[in-house]
Amino acid sequence: MSLLIKNGRVITATDDYIADVFVEGETVVAVGKNLAAKADREIDATGMLVMPGGVDPHVHLDMPFMGTFSSDTHETGTRAALFGGTTTVIDFVLQQQGHSLKEALNEWNGRAEGTAVGDYSFHMAVTDFNDKTRAEIKEMIEKEGITSFKTFMAYKGALMIDDRQMTALMQEVKLQGGLVTVHATNGDMIDYLVSRHRAEGKLSPLYHYLSQPEVTEAEASGRFADIADYTGCPGYIVHLTCEGALNAVRNATRRNQKIFVETCIQYLLLDASLYERDFEGAKWVMSPPLREKKDQLTLWAGINQGLVNVVATDHCPFMWKQKLMGKDDFSKIPNGHPAIEHRMELLYSEGVHKGKISLNKYVEVACTNPAKIFGMFPRKGTIAPGSDADIVIFDPQQEHTLSANTHHMNVDYSAYEGRKITGKVKTVLLRGALAIDNDKCQLEKGYGKFIRRDKVSGKI
Ligand code: URP
Ligand code: ZN
Ligand code: ZN
């Protein structure tokens, strides 16, 4: 099958021009003006943006967490991602303490293989680093194509590792050519503040926010950067939310260190005033919590300064009845919110349409950088001859409203209910196949492929 996308405005992280895109099978074969190629099918993209499929490197699908499972499976989550223009996601495999990485990987393969609609890869979350785990790092990278290792400096007593394990893990990952990513907040401080608030009977969602002040994130981000600098291991901070944490990264640049930074769409758009809505605030109980307006400004500026490299979602949805597990105690509310479907459109509407970032920057942080940082470029993250034909045809003018009534995520509320946005995903191709057209998913479950990733350099 061949396909010619005619006359669209092709946007990559560096280019912006009117051209045709010729696709053969799963691959882009040519990009250029007035291509003479004859194709089985043509799409007229006049007036549309033609962009690479989005890459969301931070999603939690069907994940056991806080006594329940995130409510999107690999099928429903990757399908919803496609509706929103995200063609590849990176999900997290969680090692169980006392068990091997391989056991965890087998479990996640069992959930994703044959069910994912869109393409996916895995980060390996290391929750118990010991000599046995050390020996598995090389195998993960070389045999499994999993080159990023997630760590938690928080969730004490569950997922958290200490600095001893962090240092040893980073040494090994550096040696084998991988990258360490981190949930960087001070787990001991948070643990103390949570128990103090609970002891004082302060149990509403607002105290989730008050138990994770900015300093907990700034401190841990600086500590992580220091350990990464000492070990020489490439480091990536996930879901960075605030000025203090970004300043810790800025400080690291003074010694010419590069720490990759990801923020998430919610931290750019939403703020902590939502926690004042009594239990409705549980919709936005996530870790780290939403911050202040001044932090949003810092993050937008950080994108333009090249300090924030990626905008992800940390998609981790829970049904409202799951959120109700914490009705009487904020510490029991499953942490996370749904966003996998909305990242590309929200970032376009709030970022590009409102003039905060350029179109090239948009593609860079939503598609190209995640592909580069995590070893999938140029297969993913750009439109170029030889790349996978993961392509989004986007109407930059169309206005629409987000709602749980129309979204495709398996969750019964929207964190963005009633939000009016400008710009809509019209057509999505995944490896040359029509994935989304006319607001319908054209792919069956099982079409999504596991994407093996290359070793990383720590540079982009
Ligand atoms: O609240 C969140 N972020 N839930 C998912 C787990 C994590 O920390 O990323
Ligand atoms: Zn996290
Ligand atoms: Zn997460």
C-alpha cells in the first residue's frame, strides 16, 4: 500500500514548509514539493499541519498501584493516545521488591502483547537494586531493548530506593549505555508530612498538596543531579513541576552537566487552587501535586530556554470509585490523572495557538526529543525518508470542547471537563496504516508493536 499526503504544512522540530509526503508500506519514502509519485491513496492536506506522531514517554497502563490498577489497559490507553495524535507511548514495568526485573517484564509483556493498538515501549522501574538486579541491567539493554531505568526517590515503603542503591544503579547503567530516570521528591520528608497531617486529622485532598511542598522536589532534583554528575550517568527527571526543581537543574548546567527534564501537560495548565474544591480535588491528586501559577510561567520559559526537553502526561487514570478509596484519607487516594488523549491538542492550543511556544518547539518537545532521548530516533519522532510513517494531520483552526462524554480513555471523569480548545487531530497514521480517521479508530487491538530502543548517549 502507498499513500500520498498532498500539500500539507509539514512541521518537524526544525522545518516548516508546504510539501507532499509519500509513504510506502510502513515507511516515509519521500518528502518534497509536488511529488510526482503515484499512490494507491491520496489525502489532500491543504490548510492542515502534517506532523510526526506524538511520543509520550510517561504513561502507566494497567499498573498495580496503591491497592488497585490504573484503569486504562494497553488496548484502551494506546487507542485513546491515537485519537489524540500520540502514536508511541513508553509505559513503566515495575520490579517487585525481592523479585527480578525479568519476572516483571514477563508480566507486562503478558498485558501488552496482542492488546496494544498503538506502538509502545517500556521503561524498567528498579525498586530493589542488588547484585542480582545489577546483572540484569545489561540483559535489559542488549537483549530486551529496554535502555531506561526508572527510580523513585519517594513512595517510601513501596517503590522508593535510597541513595546507596541510586549510586550503584547509576554506575551500572552508565557502564551498559543506558539512562536513569527519576521521580525526584524527598520521600522521607513527604512521609513525615503525610503522617503529621493524618495525625492532626487533616485528611482532605488539599493535604496531599501540602504534604509535598516545592522544597521536597527541589532538594531531590539537586541530589539526583549530583549523583548523576558523580557517576557520569545520563539522567532524566520525570514530571518536574516547579521553579525550585528547575533551578536545581539550571545549577547543574553551570558545571556543563546535562540533565534531561520532562514536565507534563497538567503542570503547564492547571494549578493547586483545584485542591480547594473539597473531595472533587481528588481528580487531580497526583505526585508531585499541581503547583502555583508562577511555576507554570517557569515551565513555559524552561521549554523555550531548552531546559525542559519533553512534555509528557504521566497518564495514570483511575475511575471515580477508585478515587473514593481515599474519601476519608487523602493518603489513600490513588495518585494519578488521565491525559494520554489530550496532550497534543492541549499543548497546541495553550502553547502554539496562544503564542507561548513555536510550532517547531511543539514538535520538538512532544515528538522529537522523547524519541531522541530514549533511543527511538529517527525511526520515531520526525517525518523524514526512512522514518516510520507515524503522521498526524492536524486542523489548527478547529475549535472543540473536552469532556468525559466524548473522550476515549477508560475513565469516567475528565480532568479538563468543558475546556474549550483550538486545534484538532483529524487523521493519524501509524506505520503507514490509517489509525484515526473521521473520529473513528481504524486499527484492531494487537496492531501496536513493542519498540526496542537503542543505547543512549545522554546528548540530544
Ligand atoms: O501521581 C502519579 N504521578 N501517579 C503515577 C506514579 C508516578 O509517580 O508517576
Ligand atoms: Zn512519579
Ligand atoms: Zn508516572
